[in-house]
Amino acid sequence: QVQLVESGGGLVQAGGSLRLSCAASERTFSSYVMAWFRQAPGKEREFVAAISWSGGTTVYAESVKGRFTISRDNAKNTVYLQMNSLKPEDTAIYYCAASARSGSVSGSGPRSEVWYGYWGQGTQVTVSS
């Protein structure tokens, strides 16, 4: 059972930056595809970014491409989401997710919630205008 704990959320002004972290309990963390999703008030949860087990492949939602960067440190069992040039529409609860499935991160599967079997509790990000 993989346990995921997010941290780093908070309140920031538009144009600012935040870095989210997600620490995993699993010793085989390096074999999991990791991702970030977010859910804004009144909206469905949506894909933000995913990273392959090695960190060599990353994919992003169009809405965050060029502003957000996902990375991982397998030695620390941690995945990160660096968020720059934040906008009020980035306000949401951000969730970390892990998948033990095989397959390319570049495919459509990793952009879907159902691909992931493990989720964190979420961390709130609020961007003021």
C-alpha cells in the first residue's frame, strides 16, 4: 500500500510561484509513474502533469505547459511540482497520484484518473488576483 503525503500549498499572488512536494512511503517508489491532478471548486478533477519512473519523460496539460514543471527524486521517494507564473484559475486542491501500471507516460492513459491506484489527501493552492 503506497501512502502519499502532499505539502507546499498555500496562498500566493498572481504571477508568483509555489513548489508542491509529494512524499511516498513505498520503497519501490522508483517503479511508479507519478502525477499531479487538481480540482477547482465546482469542477471535476483534472490532469496537470505526469512523470515516468525514471524521470526521463514528462507530460503536461496544455493549461500549465511552460509554467509548471514536474520532477522526482527517487532517492528521496518524492515528486515535485514547481508552479511559476501562477494565475487565479490555478486555484484548486492539488492531488498527488501514483500508478504501478506499465505503459508509456506519453499515452492517453496517464492523463486519466482511473490509471492511478494511489492518491494523496490533497493540498490547497489559492492564487489571488
